[in-house]
Amino acid sequence: MSASFKGSNSSKFQVSEFILMGFPGIHSWQHWLSLPLALLYLSTIGANILILTIIYQDPSLKQPMYLFLGILSVVDMGLSTTIMPKILAIFWFDAKAISLPECFAQIYAIHCFLGMESGVFLCMAFDRYVAICHPLRYPLIVTNSFITKATLFMVLRNGLLVIPVPVLAAQRHYCSRNEIEHCLCSNLGVTSLACDDRRPNSICQLVVAWLILGGDLILIILSYALILRSIFRLNSAEAVSKALSTCSSHLILIFFFYTAVVVVSVTHLADTKNALIPVLLNVLHNTIPPSLNPVVYALRNRELREGFQKVFCLGLIKK
């Protein structure tokens, strides 16, 4: 659509759909990326369903730490399913068009699931803090009722706080271009097409990110500072090693998640000449952690591995 529509007619004309062009600069061969992305999506769904199955069928895993892990698996599958089917549809069927309501709904879902993932990491950090720093009070504090209330709070918090992001994006006037150099509807990518001032959208996203992700990260760092202080006060080297091992998987995932958030944010804010880099990092940030989380826990957690062996053996017996 020509930019000549700007001016007096810009307020009257509104595009009816966006076109997701895919990865910038590699449109001619980007369809070859569909195979690894499809395998990544299938592995994400399969691994997280496996985690949920093991936790559900093994009574010994009905512990708060593993219940939070199960919630994390549901969130990971939701995040992947929000973006991956559309990306594969673009590559396989050239289905690049997306209506404005669908695009704004995807913006909302992505922000909501990312906030939920951050919130679950915070709940898991609090769980480890109570277990290590206040072990005698742990059964009284981290109960099934607490898990239900914490989960409900995280759903409501993220569901409500991220509403302004897509709402402000929907209020912009899109009167000239409608081609988005991206595989998904990102807030900054969509609002960059607006003909009017998009600064309120950028400010809103920054405030929401600091409130949710920034607030969670501060509390997580505080929790682990108290955990480390408590651990290094232990007299037994074996006790220190055991306490650190219970937190290692969680720390790996937290480090990867928040590092990726920072890198993606910096590349979007920086004036990068190669537009492919921020788009690729954004897609990978929303697809790799959901597949990585169950793998890290499965490899580093003995109880989860034993639970897998129990479920697998039960399946063989039934056959």
C-alpha cells in the first residue's frame, strides 16, 4: 500500500490485515527452516507431555517442586503453540496473512505466557527458599492450597497487567504499510507500521516488562541470595553439595530465560543493520526454552529419572 495515503486520508484508511513476511533477508530459502522448527515444536510438546505424565502417575513426585514443574510444562506448551503453528503455516502454505484481531491476540498471548513463565520461576525460587532456609516450616507454608493460590495469582496478574499492550497496539492507525518483517506479531514490530505516535506503546511495554519480569527477577535474586547464605553456613560439605544440587536445574533455566530476555531486548533497541538477528533471536527465545526446560530437569534430577523408569516399566508390564 503506497505511503501516499498518509496525510489527510490517513485517519480514514485502515489496513484490514497484516502480512507476516518471515525472516528478513532470507525469504527465498526460509522454508528450509521449517523442518528443524517443526522438530523443535514436536519435541517441546512431547517432552512436556512426558513430564506431566510422569508427575501425574508417580505418587512420589506429588511434591510442590514437581507440581510447579508441571505448571511450567503447561505454560511452555502454551507459549510454543501460540507461535509455532503460524510460523509453520507461513513456511509450508505461504499463509502469511493474519487479521488484526488475531495479531493483537497473539501479542497478548505471548506476553501473558512469558509473564507466566517468569512467575513460575519465582514460585519455584520461593519453594527452594522455604525448603532450605526454613525446612521445619516447609510443610506448613508450601501446601497444595498455597500452590493453587500462587498459580491463580500468577494467571490473574499476567492476564490483567499485559492487557494494555495489545489494547494500545490496536488503537494505533495502520494506514500505509502492512508487511511485518517477522514470523510472529511482536508488539514493537507491529506498532512500527503505525502512522501515528507509537511512543505510548513502547513506554507501556517497558513498564509492563519491568513490573512483571523485572519484579520477578529481583525477588528471585533475593531468594537465592538468602539460600546461598543459608547453604554456606552449613558445616557438612555433603549437605552443601546436596542443597546446591536441588537448585542447580532451576538456576540454569532462570539464567537462560532472563539472559535471553535481555539479549532480545538489547538487539531490538539497538540500531542493528542486519534485521535478521533480532527476529531470529525473538523466535528462538520463544521456542528453545520450552523445549529446554524438561530436558534440563530430566537430565539433572534423579527423582524425575526414577519416575520415568517407573512409568516406563509399568507401561511394559501392561503390554
